[in-house]
Amino acid sequence: MYDGCRSHLDDGWSCVANSRDDEGGPVNLKTSTRVVSGIIIVDIIGQLRLGEGTNVVRDLVRDLMGKNYKNILLNLADVRYIDSAGVGELMSCYTSVRNQGGQFKLMHLSKNVHDLLQITKLYTVFDIEEDEDKAIQSFQSV
């Protein structure tokens, strides 16, 4: 369960999602958000897998869209592990944001994430950047 940001995104402060599973135990995924040039960057650390990280990411993206943030960039550099449920959640978030007229992009893929997206042939579906400045610029060029 995601309990929301603890600071104000409008001020460019970062916030951390305190994540707990259904039994109240800690989840091996941490997120923080920051605003750069009107783009929400979500830094994800940990494991994006079924029963843990997928709910956190889903709820966070839903929360951001509810606050009218339409351009979302996920930084996956510190995602140590991702499973098929994690990939499915990335696709679900991508679809939800796009259906609301926004843009959903990925950057700094870890080797595990890169390999899994290549194997599933989803690497070409997502807009992926390795450099944060280029990723931010790509939102303005659309």
C-alpha cells in the first residue's frame, strides 16, 4: 500500500513513499519524486515485482495523474530486479498516462530491466533515454 508523498511536489521537494505489503511489513522498493522543468521524475530503488513494488508504482502514478501531472519519467537505474508483473505494471502505467493525454518515459535502465524489455520485445514500445537532460528535452520536443 502506498501512503502518498510527504512533501510538496510543487516546490520541487522530494518525497518518499513509505511502502508496506498487505500484512504491514516493509516492501523492498522505495520511490522519491522530484520536479525538473515541469516533468515529474520518479526515482525507484529496489525490486519491482509482484506483490511488492507493482502496487507502489501503480498507486504513485495514479496519485500523480490525480494531481494533474501528465509527464512522468521513471528512473530505473537502481531497480535491482524486475519480474513479468513489474513489466506488466510499467505497461499499465504507460497506457494509463497516454490515455490521459500524457507522456510516460523510462530512463537509466538497469541491466536486468533492459534485458527483460528486450526479451519481451517491449523495448521499442517505451520511450527510453540514458541521459536525464535528453529525457527532459524529449518531453518538450513532442
